Amino acid sequence: MFFQDLSTRRVFPRSTAEIIHSYAATTVISQELWTWRERDSKDRTWLKRINQGDYDIYWKDWAIAAKDFQHRVVLRFGFEMNGDWFAWGQQPEAFIRAWRRIHEIVRKEAGATNVEFMFSPNIEWDANKPLTAIELYYPGDAYVQLLGLDGYNFGDDHSPWHRWQEYTEIFEQSITKMSQWPQPLYLAEIGTAHGPLKARWMEEFLQSFQTDDRLHGFIYYNYADRKNNEPNWKLDSDPKTLKTFREYLNPTP
């Protein structure tokens, strides 16, 4: 999985997709609905621009190139749309219109049926904020091929608004809600902050995942963004966590 913006210079990433395919893996693109040069969560006009057709040609060209690639591509269009940290966030009606518009261009007009749209909200984190409700943004069964869910254990040190949380506490309510829809459900972004309990957290998550038939897979966000003071999500931040994950991938007979 990697991230892409709406820059018209950034076409379908064919060379990257070819490299990923050479490893027998699937390309997952997290599509940000702004350009990185102009990213500003206060600029709320990006969905409006999409809905008035400003990006129709861009998406048609992108889709034709994706179709020519021929292999499976997963597109997380406007992920975490129920959050308040992205410019496309918490605008349910405009988001649904934009999703349906681009879905029609990519899969119907261009015929790129190898592109599967993944509806990938953030977990619901505050019952007192109604715009975090996942169902407000769901575009409809005909417009969604896969379901994804993003959530993290930020730990105790990231901010006053975060604390150490176990896997079930973070995800269970949102997994239950998303299971109402028929498409395969994945944890599209998951990670845990560094700390003395990280290995235990990982072990409990992996045990829960293996016994949960509602889930079809997960993508672990194995990254440390120290520049922006984000937690260290990396699996090798301590030896026990890495060992736990390796044993999950290669269980002993």
C-alpha cells in the first residue's frame, strides 16, 4: 500500500504496480483527495471540484492506464472520510457524490473492472461526534467492491487525547457495524505505538484476527514518521514484537 495525491502530473503508477505484481502482491493505492503542494485541511473545496467535473479527464486517463495494466488494483478513494483531519473529511453528501462519479468513470466509462474500490473509513472514536458515523459515507453496494477499516493504538505519549488501547477496544464496534455490508472486510491500516506492552498487544491482535471470520486480511502500517512526531509503528521497534510477528507469518509445525 502507498499513497497518491490528485496532482495531474501523477498518473496511474504503472511502474510501481509492475514491481508490486512481480512479488505476487496486490497494488493498494490510498488516494488522497488533494494535491500535496496544496494540502490544507481548511480548504474544503476539493470534493466540490471533483463533483463539478474538474478531475473527470484525469480519472479517465488514470483508469485507461489502470485497465491496460490488467492486474488487480485496490483503490482506497478518499480514505478516513469520517475523520476531521483531511480536507475531504466529514462532508458525507459531497463525498458520496464524488465516490459515485469517479467509480462510474473508472469502472463503467473506462471499463477498468480490475480496479476495486475499497470503502475505508476510520474507526468511530467519539459517540458525541455524529459525523464520525461510518454509515453516513457509505456510497451503496453497487459502488463498493471491498471494505477497509483504519485504526491505531496511539499509546499514552502521543497527545492528551490518546491513551494505550487494546485491539478489541479500538476495532470491535466499527467491525460490527461494517459487517452489515456484504463485501469482504479488511483492516486497511492498523498499527500500535512503541511501548513495553507492544509485543503483548501484537500477540493479542494476531490471535483475535485469526479467529475472526468477519475479517479477510490486514495491512500493518510499518512506518515511523519522526518528522511529524508520530508514534513509531514499526514492527522492529523492539525485538519481541518483531519475533511475535515473524512467528505468526512462519508458524512452527
